[in-house]
Amino acid sequence: MRISLHVGPHRTGTTYIQYAAHRNRALLAKHGIQFINDPAQADEMARALVRLDPQAALALFDRLVASAKAAFPVPVPEVATLYSSETLCVVPRELRNEYERGFAAFIAGLEERGYTVELIFVERDLEDTLTSNALLQTSIGNLEFVSPDPLPFVHYLRGYSAQKMFFFERFKVVHLDFAHLASGGDLFANFLKLAYGVTVAGLEPIDTKIDAHNSTSDEQLARGLVMAPVINWLEQFGSVSRFDLFNASQPFAPPIPEATWAEVADEIPLLRDCMRVTARRALELFAAGGSA
């Protein structure tokens, strides 16, 4: 039995793939692909690994598989069981060694259950990845990257590179190119064809608004800039992620005054350009082995 763990990373179409796969679970099952995420972004299993609890992750995985098989039985020879969460790539630097041991134990546990495990890693141009991540962080009120200082970008690069090296050195990896996924047609259909060699006709499209919380539109960036002080203050009082805090605070967020919106919106194109320049500088420093 083949298990595919789609590990992302962030900013490579993961949310779209998860929602498209979830919407089309019955159709995928008819083609031998069992998508086990339920809900679409079922990241609790991945979070258990980040919490350094591989046994809990295995138990959650077993439940997801059993539930998916009961709801969407596969009537043809199974191609793969697919789980997708970019959270598998989000590991605090100080926990990296422990996480790697826990992840290896998790994979060993799957193999003991008779699975053949592969990871699916989607590679995106690093300058685009850095810029897109910086814009997303800004859109949820994290101003760490709103600076000409390349150091935050370099730190992100170090974590990304260490995680990628761990995956590629220790496990079988299906390595996909984001440019090919996004080159034409539906991104999820391209994902299925490149990862499994399967062409699935009749895929139902997802509502494009479903990915709005990952938006880096001018309006979302402006809202993130304006809301940042409130999110920073709330973040001090608990363990809820900034992402969840930002989404939860939206219904209570006061409307942005027209004058403030106009002032901030005028700066957004400049912010995008500056982040790309800083990302480029960070890549140069990282390649040279420097940090700032």
C-alpha cells in the first residue's frame, strides 16, 4: 500500500490542492486515490508531529484512513493514500532535532503497518517563495519582513533548506516543480498527473473565495498592516497562532477609514517591490554563507 505525504511547503498551492482533493474525494476514490484529509486542512496529525508526539500522529492517521475508507471505498486497485499538510514543514528551529527523530519514528510506524511511504515536495522559485511568504505574513499582521533587512529572509531560508535536506536525504521524495503545476489548466489536475500519472476527468472546481485567508491582495495587505498592533498584543496572551488570531479578529475589526486605506494602499506596490529586492539580497547572502 502506497502512502503519499504531501508536505508542501507553504506557498506552493497546498491550500488549493487540499480543498480540491477534499471536494473530489468520491471521484478520486474511483481512480484509486484515497484522500484522507477531513476536513480539507486536517493538520492535527501534522501538529502532533510538530508537538513531538509520533504515536499520537499515528493514531490520528489510522483514524483518518479508516474514516476515508468507510466513506469513500475504492472500487479499483488502489494507487495511493494521500495526506496533505504544509504544517509538516513548519518546525521551530530549536525543536528541529527532536522533530526529525519523531518524524522518522512516524514513518517507521507507517512502514510497520505495511505501507510504502513517499513524500511529495513541491519546489518553487526561491525568490518567489520568499517574496510570497513575506507578503502572506504581512497580510496577517506579522511585520517581521516589512524591512530592508534581509536577515528574517535568511532565517526562513535556513529553516526551509534544513527541512528540505532532511526530507530528501532520509526518505523517498516525489519532487514536483510548482511552475509545471501552475503552467496551464487546473493546478490540482496537474498535481494528480505529475504525482501519479493519472488524468481525472470531471473534477469539480472549488470556490475561489475559499482561499481568501491566504490572499496577498492589496486590500488584505493593507488590513494586515493596520491590524498588526492588535494581533501583536493578543499574541502575548496564549498559544493561539497568529494566523488563527487574525482570522478570529476579522469580525471585530473596525473598518479601515478611507483616508487610512488610501494612504496605505498607495504604498503597497512599493512594499511588494522592496520585498522582492530584499528576498534577492537574502538569496545572495545565503549562497555566500553570510547572514547580514
